[in-house]
Amino acid sequence: MTIFSRIIKGEIPSYKILEDEHFYAFLDINPLTEGHTLVIPKLEEPEEDYIFNLDDDTLAKMMVFAKKVAKAQKEALNCKRVGVAVLGMEVNHVHIHLIPLQSEKDMLFSNPKLKLEPEKMEQIAASIRSKIK
């Protein structure tokens, strides 16, 4: 069981942005920028760890779900764009990074990660949630 599976089950707390029966979006606790969000599928066993092994329908639905989150991020955080990255090297569970950007440099995973207080994380999450349509 991955850390993401434990987050989905509520065993590990998260700053939830959006959830439906198939997907879950929450703030990255080691963000590149404020509002950096992870989108993950709620997969049954065995867990899939590579996005391009997902069936076409699941992949398409995951991107539509991510789009809804990204639109809310852009509105809530007043960023120029929301960058999308799929690395899949950190956790063996499919995930998409949605990163609010002011410039391309914000997307560098070699950048130092932000350290935000829990109150700030919850404020960011609430702000994004309030813009979901």
C-alpha cells in the first residue's frame, strides 16, 4: 500500500482540494509553489504506478478531473498558468502534479521546496476549493 492509498483511506491527513468516486486531489506537502497539487486515481489493487499503463477511459477522466482543479487553482492563486508534470518516480502510484506558475522556472523540480505552515496550507486549499465549479 502506498502513502497515497493511505491518504485516500484517510489514514494520513491531507489538504484535500477535490474528490469524487474515482480521483482525489490534494496539496503537495513539499510544494514547488503555493498551491502545488497532486491528482491521483483511487485505484483498486494492484495499484498502478505508471500513468501510460492506465486504460484510455481512466486516463481521459483523470485529465478532465485535473482540468477542473487547475482552473480553480488559476483563479484562486492568480497565476499565469498551471503547469502539468507526470514524473511518477517518488511514489509508486499514478499522480499528476499541477503547479501554479508565474514563470517556467517555477516548474523546476530541482528548486528548493517551500515550507509552509499548516494554517497557510489550509488557507490555500480552502481558496482553491472555493473556486471549483
